[in-house]
Amino acid sequence: MKLSEVKSALGKLETIAFQLPTGELVPTHFHVTEVGKITKHFIDCGGTVRNENVANFQLWNADDYNHRLHPEKLLSIIELSEKVLELGDFEVEVEYQAETIGKFGLDFDGVNFLLTSKQTDCLAKEKCGIPQEKQRIRLSGLKATEEVCTPGSGCC
């Protein structure tokens, strides 16, 4: 989910809720302790230099159970971050405390912001000798055309 999509969603909400991949909601008294820009400059295993930029939200729970972050407050924090940090319309990652700091993607279902699981991946599969995943096709779903060789047609 891009930062502009988060801002658009916030403009339509009366309350903010974040839902973990397990379906459990982040406690309603959460804080957004950071809105930032993370730049990752790295070399992948194939030797290609890469740059990635993401917008980052850090969620945190304290013992102030009466705290509620309102959509307009988070929107103002985001807008300040855009100006001060020159934060672009990047994909948003969310950090939230698990056994260690968990890093999540972000989606929205019209009611809740959904923290989505992220996976590692090889960015240079062709250089590492990892075969491309074959596309699975259900043969029963294919329609015969003139270009298809059929039994008895003499094309084979």
C-alpha cells in the first residue's frame, strides 16, 4: 500500500485499527512512534546494486490504556514527514513488536489497516541458477483452435 492510499483511507475513517496477519487487532491504545523514510542501498547476490525506499510506521503499545490515535492526527504526522523528510509516495512498511521487531506490509480492507506478512526473496534468481517457477495450466480449460494439433489432423 502506498503512502497516498494510506492518507486517502485516513480521510474517510473515524477510528484507526491495525489487524495482524493472525486476525488479532493491535490494541486500540497503540502509538505511532515513528513515521520515517528508510533507504536501503545494497548489492543482491547476483552483484546488482539496488536502492529501495519505503515509508515506515512504527507501532508501539504503552500502559496508557485511554490513549487513542485519531485519523486526523496520524494524517498530520504523515504530512509533516512528507515535508521534513522529503517522503515520497512510497510503499508503507509497518514495524510492530513481536518476539523481536516484526516488519509487515500494509493493506486496507475498508475498515482496518491490515498488517501483511512479508517474505524474503532472491532478486537474482537467473544468476543463482534457480529455475523460474513453471506456470500451472489446467489442460481441461484450454480451448482448441486451428493452431492446435489435434489427433487425425495431420499436423503432427
